Amino acid sequence: MRVWELYNYWIFILLMMIGFYTIIAKPNLVKKVIGLSLFQTAIFMFFISLGKVEDGTVPVAVSFATAYSNPLPHALILTAIVVSVSTLAVALAIIVNIKDAYGTIEEEEIHKAQED
């Protein structure tokens, strides 16, 4: 198996590392939430990739099928996407409240305001 045949895993790793870097390195809270969303999307792609079986068919009782693709990861990811969107909405609502309370969404300035 060649390295370029696994391009979906490379995309997953790239998205995951971009999201992880954004969460750690950026002081802006909105950018951190966007990084978290990228990280979650990478995880979703990974699980969906695991559900695909080479030469697999849909899991329906047919006489000629020898391998079936697993539908469970797809169903679980649908639920995870709903949770992800809800979490994103709550995080943005909290950021709006932080902006109202402190006048900024920069992490360092919020820490300075809390010390004063």
C-alpha cells in the first residue's frame, strides 16, 4: 500500500494539527473555538474513514456480497455533529457574555482584568 493511497488519513492529520495549533497558540477566544471545530471535524473524518471497507457493499441481505461496510460509525457521527454544533453555539454565547463583561475576547487581557 502506497502512502498517497491513504490521502484521507493525511487530510485528517493535517486538519487535526491545524485545529490543535489554533487552540494552543491563538489568544483570541473565537479563534480557539474555530480551532476546536476543526479538530472535531478531523475526528469525524477519521471515524467515517474507519467505517468504509474496501469492496464492501451496503449492509443489506444480498446473495452476492462478501463484505459489508459498517454503518455504525456514520450513525454515531451524525449524533456527534449535532453535539458539536450545539457546543459551538454555547461557546459563542459564552464568548459574547465575556465580551460584555470584560470588553475584550483576548485571553491575556481577560486575565489582566481579573487580576485588577
